[in-house]
Amino acid sequence: MLLGSIEAGGTKFVCAVGNEDYRVIEKVSIPTTDPRTTFTKVINFFKQFEDLVALSIASFGPIEIQKNNALYGYITETPKKGWSQTNFVGPIKEALNIPVFFTTDVNGSAYGEYVLAQLFNEKIRSLVYLTIGTGVGGGAVIDGKIVGSQGHTEMGHVRVKRHPDDLTFEGICPFHQDCLEGLASGPTFDARLGIKGKDVPLNHPVWDILSYYVAQAAIQQTMILRPDNIVFGGGVVSEAFLEKVRRNFTELNNKYIKVPDLNTYIRMPRVKDNGSATLGNFALAFKELEK
Amino acid sequence: MLLGSIEAGGTKFVCAVGNEDYRVIEKVSIPTTDPRTTFTKVINFFKQFEDLVALSIASFGPIEIQKNNALYGYITETPKKGWSQTNFVGPIKEALNIPVFFTTDVNGSAYGEYVLAQLFNEKIRSLVYLTIGTGVGGGAVIDGKIVGSQGHTEMGHVRVKRHPDDLTFEGICPFHQDCLEGLASGPTFDARLGIKGKDVPLNHPVWDILSYYVAQAAIQQTMILRPDNIVFGGGVVSEAFLEKVRRNFTELNNKYIKVPDLNTYIRMPRVKDNGSATLGNFALAFKELEK
């Protein structure tokens, strides 16, 4: 029995096949060009595996995941050129004729981290995964279920209290200007300083500003969900950055709500090399098969 | 078969007994004095009913609801004089010797509204209940389960973006100053204007400020949970106020995320006279019995 994973991103589609222990057997990276070309390559990859029994897709968004919606399985209005209103699940399912699960990239990652914690026999019941990268997004899993009844979550598009040293920056979200994504995503380094985040030394005050916003996101998740873990991924995140986030979290919380040891509560992904979504996909594919 | 409900508030304990259709058979209001006196009266009320098979408590907080915690069933550090570190479940369970469920007042209300929606055959899978009153709090129910693995939620203690006409008001939360509760709870009328909220005409600009903050809370819940319904209760809330909240929500969302018709999505409690928690308690007591 083999399980399939598609991590669909704006620059590449990572396709992988794994066994029942969720171990990767084979993996390829396919550049994201137009949907037709990309899907053909994806399908050809998976067609090599006769034992493939189910597949899960963790896709960039926004996507339609409500099964009762006519556009179920589509990427909807995305800024990614050529990809708006693209039926994703349809052609994959038709070509491979196996059960297909469809969710967002961040939900896939959240599920992967949740599953890994279970495999490590940690007693966690819920987990939030937030990515701080080109955009800001997140997904939550409670008792093995992905959160979101009306569609997938959009955890980056919440408002935050402005940092006192960041009152003039307008923010870069085309919808909301200074929502969390508009203030704390990777491209805000460029917008504020004219240089890429990777070139900004960690002692630059802008890191304090970003970590203040990301800590507010952690506070929001804590107050609204009381999850067992908050995992941070994405290009902006490093252990040194999370140390700043934890410090800001402690100040913002001001001993109000009891949280676990912050070093385990607010943490980096346990799956290395951005592999959380692949693992999540294997588990979600297996769950889809069991249905 | 009879089910019991205790709605424990800072000024009164509303105790009720209901039948298997969750209909109230008898109800009393007991003033909140010291724990011993109050509990004695509560126990004497319930002892009248031989057919009482289970009971649920929806209490003011903070409370300990983690069963593996030594303080499970306690009201913990509350500002309410004489009630800190009070064992609530213990004496009730000992005196009545029936299954007792223990949760927060807002979780009880959330559960009541969720159950009523099910009874009305609405296809909702999740619901958030936010109360804007003396304090700000909230609870969420997803697929019949109350949200919160690390304890109960504290939805009022999130930060919000400040309203441009409200930059000088410091906020009144003793822990966080200008968190949602510190900016939008009932006592902020007094703190801002020197008069009670009920005496402030609805065309006063302060209502726009409060509704801006409450709309941000609705945005946070939407982006983080994608619930089917957000119900608002508490003394500050009226249909006219929610109309302002909906307008602010629409502006803040800026057509980003698809939500149901706002008149049903953001709404007043369906159970009248603050009865949501009583209904929720009956249902939670029944669930506890089934365990």
C-alpha cells in the first residue's frame, strides 16, 4: 500500500509517495507553470506507482474545500497568474481514480505536526501551525480534525495592536493593509527597509517589531483555542526569532493565562526541511481511504 | 428523569431543574454571598428533586476544568471576594451524589445556542458565543465539543487595533490595559464618559468605537475558526449595536473571506432572557450522564 502527497506551492509542486509507516519512498519537485502542464507532470509521477491507494493535496489558496459547493476542489481567486478558478481535485482524481483529500498547505502542515506528536506518544489533543513567510497563514487540528466549518481558516488576516515604533508603516496586505500578514510577512522587510529579511541582522529593531506581532497571534490562538502546541514555520521563523516571540508573549500575557513551558508550547516544526505537510498528507490520505 | 443547571454568576446563582426535553420545571435565583452559604442553598434546592440524575455547572471564572489537575472543579484566582480557590464541584457532587459537569458560563451559553440550533434542525457544525458585558468572554463549540485543550478559553483578552478616535483611552483591564475587554466591556463607558452604558444614546460616537473592537473580535473568530455562527450576548449587546458590528465587520473584511448572510452569522442569542446557559447545562448534564 502506498500513499500520495502533493504539496502545491506557488513556485513548485512537491509530490511524494510514502508507505504505511508514512515514510517517503520517492519524491519529486515539479515547477509550478500553467495548470495543464503542471498537472500532467504530477499525474505522470503518480501513475508509476501501481500500489497507490489514496492521495492528499495540501495546496496554496484560497481553495474551496466545502464538499457541498459547486467549486469544491478548486483553487479559487488566487493572485497567482493562470491559476484562478482552477479545478485541482477533478483532473487528479479522474486520472488516478483513487480517493483524494483536499486541504490548504498550512492545514497539511498542521496535520503533519499533530500526527508526529501522536507518533511520539505526546499527549496533545490540539495543535496550531502558523507560517510566517511570503504570506502569513495557519491551520488548527483538534482531536484529529482540521478546524473550519465554513471553509479553511485565514489566520494571517486578523488585526493586531500596532507596535509603538511601527505606527507609520502602512502595511502591505492588498485587502487589509495592516493586518498580521500586512505587518509581519517576509516581504514587509523589503517594504520597510528596502532589503530582504535574510539580509537583516537579528539585532535590527525590526525583528522586535515582527516578533511583537507574531506574539500577538500566539496570544490570540491561546485565548481563542487554548491549544496544546503552537508551531511556527515559514522563512521568517528561526529559533532565535521564536525566542523573541516567547519574550513578547510573556509580556503580553502578563501572567494572566496558564500556558505550558513556552519552549515546547511555542516551537519550530518537528518535521525537518518543511516536510510537515508531506507527513500530514500521508496521514490525511490514509484517513480518506478509511472513510 | 430530571437534569440540573447551575449558572453561577458574581451576583446570583440561577439554579434550574429541567426534563428530558430540556424544559425548565423549576428555577430559583440564589444571591451570591460566601461559598458556604451559597452552596448550602443550592444543594437544598436540588435535594428536593429525587429524580435528578445529573447536573451541569456554568460558572464565572477563572475555573479549573482539567480533570488531571489537583484543583479540578475549583474557582481559581478570582477578583470576587471570598471565592478564590473555592472547591465548587466537590461539595455539590458529595451532597447530591450524581454526575456533575463543570464549565464556564460562556461555554454553557455557547453549548445552549449550539444545542438549540440543532433542535431547530439547522445544519451548523460550529458556533462561537461572545459576551460583551461586565467583562468580555467567549466559548466555542465544534461538532458538539467545547473548544479548549489546555483549559477554558479567554476570548476577551486578545489585543485589537486601536480605533483612530480612541488612541488616548488607556483601557481598564488590570492585566492587559487595552485588550478587547479593557476597551469594549460595559465598564469602559463609565471609564471613558463617566456615565453608565445604558445611559449613553446609541448615536453617541463611543458606540462606533466599541462596535469597531467587537467587529475585530468577530473577524478574529472568523479567520481563526471559520465557525458557522457567532452569537453575541451580554448587557452591551442589542440588535442596533450588532448592526454597527456588522457594518464594521464588512469594512474590516473588505470582501476577503466569504461569510454567510451577516444577519444570521452575527446574531443575538436565540434563547431569550439569558437562558442559553440553562439549556446548555441541561444538554451537558445529559451528556455527562451518557458517559
